[in-house]
Amino acid sequence: MTTPRMTELDCRGQVCPRPIIELARALPGVAIGDLLAVVADDPAARHDVPAWCRMRGQEYVGEESADDGAPRYVVRRVS
């Protein structure tokens, strides 16, 4: 089994709904099974990213911290 590739999307400084718009635009460029990490310092992203994943049938993997401590929300492309 291969390790999924992780692509990082920097949405620092962007406010709702921009991080979700950028996530929706970027995900088609990620291979099925690979990961897209959305780095977003907008507090709304903590709720918006998992909700978007549920609505779009993608897997919300969880929240991590980027190197600078900013929240990073990880999504696995399912379809």
C-alpha cells in the first residue's frame, strides 16, 4: 500500500467562505485517496471544513497544527 500524498492549501488571512471555496477548487486536482490540508486561521473553518466534507461525500481526517501553529484541516479525496 502506498502512502497518500499530501497537498497543502494556504488560506491564512482568508475569511468565510473563502477557505471552503478554495478547498472546492483545489480538490479536483488531488488524486482519489490523497490528502488536501487546508491551513486556515479563520475560526469558522473548524466547523465549515468538516461540514463541507459531509455534504460532498469526502473524508474529514482531522485537525493538526501547521509549522507556525495555525490550524490545518486534513481532507481525504474519496471521489
